[in-house]
Amino acid sequence: MFEYAGRKFLFSGDLQTEDSGSQFSPVPVTAELQTEINQLRQAMIQMAPFDFVKLGHHGSHNACSEDLLNSYKGTVEYGICLGEFSKTHPDPEVVLPLLAARSKEIQWLRTDYNRLCGFTWSAAGDVEFFKEAGRLNDTRKNKFDLGGRLAGGGAGQDQLPPLVVGFSAPSSGPALPMALFESTIPFGDGSVSLQFTVLPGVIAPSIPASPSVQGTELSNSRRPQPSVRPPGDGTPVAPAIGPQVRPPDLAKGRKLPKLLFVTSADALRGNIGREETRVLLKTIADQGHVSLVDLPNGLKLTDASSVIQQVRQKVVAEQGIEGIVLLGGYDVIPSRQLNTLPEGEEETVAQIDDPDRWIVWCDDEYAASASGEALRYYSLPISRVPDQHYAPYLFQSLEAPLSPGGTFSGVRNLKRPFAARISPAFKDAAPLHVSAPVTYLDGYSLMASSVYLMLHGSAVNSLEFEGENAARQRTRAFRLEKIPDAPGCVVLAGCCWGALTATTPAAFASDSAPTGVKGRDASIALRFLAKGARAFVGCTGAHYSPRDDQPDRSAGGAMHSYFWQYFLNPAVRGPAEALQFAKREFVGKMPHAPEVASSLAIDSKTLHQFTCLGLGW
């Protein structure tokens, strides 16, 4: 509990004020501890009302009750901080009904549906809330338990995506001060709530630095909205109902090869807005590129084959296409769930517990001129520019410039010494930082035109990559907050799931459930693009590195070496083409460690899971 500028705030963490027991520990709570918990609870009640309360324990029943909410008397603003796949938080049987019963008196935001969100207080006493998605006072259950899915369990209930409503904005007219329009429509035993927020000015393609900058939704349902004064004759003025959208400066004006941009315009409109989509597609067409944009909304994973065929037909019909760009995430253009295990290799990997079951997300077939011929399979370079349901993010990713210099930096795991022998390909390159000893708390910087990361990654936690110390204990090597401004930077990451932009790995995805979208502020790969990187090249699954007794150019080491080799060749036009050439060379030399029985299987997975994110030209 603390006070600031005359306002009082309560953050009770995981404190279980209403039920101090735990199903995870057989040790009972002592009387002394229970006494202290009771004293803390009483102190919370005595200090009420608050200007803001974060509900304890992610909105669990053991940290919130009717008696406790009543004791907060007059507290209006609440927040619930939780993961988007925590099906018991907030508690659907106890806490959500308590909140719903008070929805006319209080306001709450929750990070599973509203993502980045919060409240702000002005000196005049006004209260505003901001959110990236969803609606205020959302009483839906959480989605499903990702941990259960990774363990092979089924998905839970309530997996329907939030309703997305778009509208067309006129291209001219007087500006309207920000206003919020809300409507609640009865539906069955419940209701559907719609919100439209009208923002003035121009949506700039940049990532907000704070909740108050332009581009972040700002709403205030309790503050009177400014009115538009009519002219002298009393005739109402017809205001504009949407922001003007500035066209993206594609590739910062540099000349690109003739590219085929593939997307579902309908799906993209739902994700980033109608006017934003119109302006973006017009910009692409005006620069002489080819588009395939009439794909249907709501494409499923099983639709990938038919979309791939349409892309191939477009490439044949249009002469001179030199690369393919998939515009949007997997919910816009599905990726292939590819089983990378070659036929007959089951016995060679019987002792390997691959966490992906050898299945990865793979976009390569979109760029194949013919199937069945390995070297023609990589006939065109391809990249994917994820939209993350936010137009400024997508626009900025498409505006990445060329890097101004040839500098190099990176971090490697102490237990991956092969990476240090690959990096000298960069002229005058400083040695890679090594974790351990370094951790993300150390003062090292990765500000460079080329960045190499060889660390441990996670399918669930994309905020950080880990290293190891001499005793093979994990160390926190690199975190999202360490990413510097990176205009034009190219990143290669040999990190497990480092380029996974969906919340669900390929092996656990199905047509019956959404793959999920990682937040742009919850992924190292996505943050690099937000900071101006031209490309992030990495894995959609678990990565295999050379062991100390294997050649440096086996498994992932070979792919890393080939990529940097081609990227540094001035005749190669950018990271997407460098990855294409690297894959052609890689597949031509498989297996890279023939003395190892599982080498072909590991090489096959390595080949197919590396992908290029961003406009990689």
C-alpha cells in the first residue's frame, strides 16, 4: 500500500487473505503466520477506500471475497494481472460473479483480454483507462491452459476470440476530439458489449512509449466528452469519425525487388483496422509490387495447402516476382504444421524426447516452385511480417531501414562454444559476450548492425533467453528490456522457439482452437522488429546445437554458418535471400554429422524451422 500525490494504491501480490492454504504444499499454515495475514488484511481494510486496487493472486478465490470487496467501500478502479492461458484466474465461480454484480459501481481491466492496460489520474482528478484490446469490465472466463496442451492435454472451454468490429473512416473532414461510443446488446442469457473509440490526429507507425502517446486506445467512460460547437445558424457540424492514416514508408524508400505480398485483406482489417489496411495495400500496389489479398477471412491451419497452391499460381501468372512476403500472423495466413521427421527415421530418434514431436511451423512451401525437388523447394526468398493486431507495429516493421554500418555483437551460452568460432566471419568483430558469466543485469550492449544470439529459449516465456554456467545451471542471459534501438539491424537467433510468434507451438495446435498471438511487448523477436530491426531470423521450435564432440557445422551450427556466409556476401540482397541460399546449401549437404544416427532427423528439423520475420530485403 502506498500513497502518491494524494492518491492511495493497493498491490497485494499473491497474498491469500481469504484462504491461506495451498494445494501445493502439505505443510499447514502456522498460527503465527495466519495472525500476520489477518493483520495485513485488517490494514488493507482500514486504509480503504483506494484509488486503485490490484486484486491479489491473479483474481483467485483465496484472495478476493464479497466481504473484502465490500470492505474496500468506494474503491472504483481495479486491475487483474494474469496470463492469458490461466483457466482458474480470475476465479470463474467466485470472483467473476462478484465483479459482475458490481459492474455499475466499479471498473476493472485484466491483462489476459485487455493485454497492456492501466489507469491514469490527472491533476484535475480525471481518471482514464487505456488498453490494447478487449473491453472494460470483461466477465468472460479465461481461455485455456497452455501448460496442459504442452503436456498433451486437451484445450479447455471459452476459446472463442473476442468480437472485432471495424468501420470505414472518411478521408477528410474536421477533427473530432476523442470520444467513446458504447453499446450493450442482449444476447441469449447474456449480452454483447461494443466499444468504439474515436481518436484525433494521425496514427503514426511507431510503438507507444507510454500509455498516453498517440496510437494507444484511451477511454474514459465517466468524464464528460467535449462537444462540437455548431455554427451560428445552429446547424450541427458533421465531424470526421476516424483518424487519418499516414501511408507507411515501405523499406524507408529503398528500391526493393518485385515482391508478392500475400494476405487476407478481410482478416487484416479485423486485426489492424479498415482504413489502415486500405492505405497499406494501396502503398504496396503503388510501389509496383504484386498482391494476393482476396484470401478469405478465418483461414484454418488445414487451409494452408490450398493457399500455397494459390500463391504458386500467382507466381507463375506474374512475371518477375523475386520474393514473397506473408503479411500478418498465423491467424491471417496459416503456416504449415510440418512433420519434419523423414520417413524411416523413427528408430534413430527413439531415445530423443523432442518437445515438438518433430512438428514445427514452416512457411517455406509458399516459396516453392515445385514440390519434391529439394533445391527447387527454396526457389524464392520468403519472409513473414507479423501484424500482432496493431497497425503502428505492422507499419513500423515494414519501414525498417538499411543498417548504417557493419558492426557485430552477440551473446552465446557458455556451453555452446561453436558459436564463437562462427562469429569471426565478421571482420574486426569483438568476441561474443558469454553467459555465464554475463547476465541480463550486466551492462553489455547489443547495439550493432548484426546480432547473433546462441542461447536457450522457451515456448511459453519469450521475454528472455538463458545461458548456463560451468555447473550447467541456467542463468538469465538476455531479456527483452536489453534490446536497444536497432534501425536496420539483422538478428540471427539459435534459440529454441526464438521466432515463435504464436502462443501455441505447431505440435499442439488444431483447427478447433486459435493458435494465439504473442504480444509485441512479450517477445524478444517481436521487440527487435518494433525497435527497427530489418529481420529476425530464428526457430519456430526447439533448436539443436552441435555437441562438443561434433563438428561446428552440424545441426544448427551449419545453418548459422551458412546464413552469415551469405548475408555478408554483397551480392545477396538481404537476410531473406541469405536464408534461402543457406537452406539450399544446407539441404544439399545433409546429413552434416553422418556418424550420428539421428543426424538426418535433426538436420531436417533445423532446415524447416528457421524462418525470417520482418521485411527482410
